[in-house]
Amino acid sequence: MDSVTAKAIVESLRRGIADQDHIRQYTADSRLERSPLREMRDHLKDVGQGISMIRFINGAYGEGKSHTLALLRQIALDKDFVVSEFPLETQGVRFDMFDRVLRKMIEVLATPDFRAPKDNKTVLELVIQKWAKQAEDIDDALDGMGLHPSMIDLRSAISLYGKILVGKEVRHTGGKDRLILLRHWFAPEPTKMRTADRRMIGVLNNVTPQNAGAVIEGLAVFFRGIGYRGWLVLIDEQEIVPTLMTPLQRKKCNENLRILVDTLNIQEPRRGFYYVFASAPEFFTDQERGVNAYPALKDRITNAVLPLTGMDADEMFEVAQRIQEIYRDTGEYPDRKQIVSDEDIRSFVEEIESRFGSVRYKARGFVQSFVSFIEERLGRPDALLTDLIDEVLGRTFGNIGAALSAAHKK
């Protein structure tokens, strides 16, 4: 691993944030065989055949939900799926507003061949351009995909997009850049497009909270039609639904989730959708603000909840060894010897299990504290091992606990 990549990974780990592009580098092999990754990897086989489904990960803060979603993202991309991964936000992306969801899904879209925007083109544009270059006739190819007749605007937008990107239609007309207009249509903003602008790209209607779901469904059909196996939509921090939204927002969000579940049960045309929501226990246990307050949704997802399995001592030991290897690749250590011995790692892990074994945020605390432990060991090589471990664990777990307490008081 080059030093720049290693430094970037270490910095992500220091802040407790999953490094999506290199997450396998510091994940124990055993994690892939634990719940919920074990089940979700099996689900990809069915999703790849066009089956659509939804699952909810139940895990507390710091227990590894974001890490799990990042791993699933990497696995899915390696298996030729399209992936959109993002967190819900109280003032941004929420499932009570499907047009915002669509915008975010397009913004963070990743595919096996295009994992990020490139050459001033969005990933969606790169995908459409690659397909349009290979299509003998763009419109004939779209006709054969089985897009619902009601999706005439989506079909027209994709057709024009492809033709502009391969030079079969002009990009600028009437003083307007039609690529910009198409981006606006696919990623709707609060200010809707004017009728004259929509005419320039051949669509009749704006994308709204009411029709955005249908546009998402149509895009899924398109992605499968051009060769991808399906579309994974991975949503983190779903706990904002019961904890931070207003009653009206919660009701609308839960209603949209119910509609989404029912839509996924309609298996024709085969879209290969896989929605995964990472949620805190409050969403499942709160009697007034969680799913229990909305029986129509609760009944539909009871058998779709996957518990997040915590880290044991063996997994922590393997992860610690991998983190140390990454840290050595930063080039900041003068030679390739171990920074800390396997015996020291065992002592570190045993102390965590003894003091914090039942703490829900043990996974986050372990990763952040081990990075800190390595740095302290490098800076104070003559310090007593037990003192270093005690100091690092007390500081790291104390800071996480304090941050959680402060958040709960808000």
C-alpha cells in the first residue's frame, strides 16, 4: 500500500469514519461470516436475479453500522451492482421527501466501472455515455428495456442524455446548456424547472415528491437493462426518524417506507432493488416515535430486521494487526518491525474486554483507541505498557461516552 493511501486510512480510523474504498484492508475475514453481512451477501444472489427486497440493520451507535454498510457497498460493487450509500439528515435527505432521496441517490451513485465522478461528468452521465457509445440505436435499445409506459419523461431524458454525450444531439441551444438542464431534472432542487427549460430536454413534468419514486423505479429497470445486476440503496442513521423528526415528518416517512416495502413486493418488471437501512435500537423499541407507533410498517418489517453482531476478542486482535500494518505503510515508522507486539495487542484487547466488553460502542472505541495506542507507543516507547493502555482507553472511551450523553440531552 502506498503511503498516501495508508495515511488517509489512518486518519479515517482516528476519526471513527469508515474508509469506503479500502475498508477490506482493516476488516477481519471473520466479519464477513457474521450477521448481518453473512445474510446480506446471500441476498445479493437473489437481488442479482432481479428480486427486490428491504432489510433493516439493528445496531447501536458505535457498534459498526456504518462499517457494515461500507463493506456491503464494496462487496456489491465487486459483484457488478450499482450502489448509492448515504445517511439520512434532519435538514437534508429524509424519506418523507422522495425527491430529495432521488437527488442524493444520483449524487452518490457508484458503479463497478465508475466509482466517482470524472472529467466533469457525474457517474450517471458516465454510465449513460458508455452505454450510448455501445448502442447501435439508443431509442431502440430503450424500447427493449421494458420501461413502464408512464415513464415517458424518464425515457426521453435518458435518450437525450445519451445522444448529447456521444455527439448525436447538440449540447447548447437557445442559450442553454442541456446537460445542465438534464442534471437539474434528474437531481431535483427546491426551485422547479420552468416549462421552457423542460421543453428543451423533452420532458413534460418536474420530478416531485409524488413522482420521484416512479423515477427511481424506472432507473433501476434501466440499470439492469444495460447490464448491471441490480441497485443497492444503503441508508445510514435511520434513527433520526424517531428521535429528531417532527410527528408529521415521522408519519410521512413511515408511510413512505410502507409504500416502498409494498412496491418492492411487486416483482415485475425485475428491478433488483436492495434497500438496507441501518437503524439504532430506538427505532424498533420506542413505543411512541419508532416503528411501533406505525403498525402498518411494523407488520411489514418484523421479519426483515438483522441484528448487528459485536466484535469478540479474536476479531479485535486480527483488526489490530491489520491496522498496525497500515500504519507501518504510512512511512512514518523508521523500519518494518512491529510497532507493538502480538503479546501487547493481546493485552490491549483483554483490557478492553475486561473494562468495556458490554459497552455497545465497543467497536468504535476499540478502533479509535488502538490507533491512539500505536501513536502513543511510538511517541513514548519507554512508557509502561499498562499505563499507556489505561490512559488511551480511559481517554477514548470517555470521550465517546461524553459525546453520547451530550447528544441524548439535546
